[in-house]
Amino acid sequence: MKNAKSLYHGHRFPASVISCAVRWYFRFRLSLRDIEELLFERGVIVSYETIRRWCDKFGAYFAYRVKAARRKPGTIWHLDEVFVTLRSEPYLL
């Protein structure tokens, strides 16, 4: 049985750095240069162009994982408040 290669195989930086940069870009809508500065403050020297390539390559995979992790709506709905009008007067149930 063959071992499946990691999604990050062959990259210079570890998976934690790449995923952190991609998450920041898509979650907080930071610019590529802002992410470059944030990583530099943490001791990681990487260009904004490399971050752009990471976002192009791994962005769809991240979006798929986030969408799969969301809760699916069920068949039972619960209402918190209901306003009913009887004889032209609103009532809260």
C-alpha cells in the first residue's frame, strides 16, 4: 500500500505556516503584503508573491473543508418569538 503524499509535500515552509497565511488571507481579508509583514514579525521571511501562489493552490481546498464542516440544516425548526395579530392587537407568543 502506498503512502499518500501530504498536500504540502515539496514546499519549503511547514504546513502550519502555509495554512496560517492562507487562513489569514481568506478569513480576515488582509492584503498579501500585510500577511507578509505579519509573518515577518513572527520570524518567517516569505514574499507576497509566494503567499499569492499558496492562496491560489490551497484556497479551494480550505473552502471545501470549511463548507464540509458546517452544520447541515435539519428538518426540525425552532422559533424563538412569534408575533400574532388578533383583533388588530399584536401578541407575543
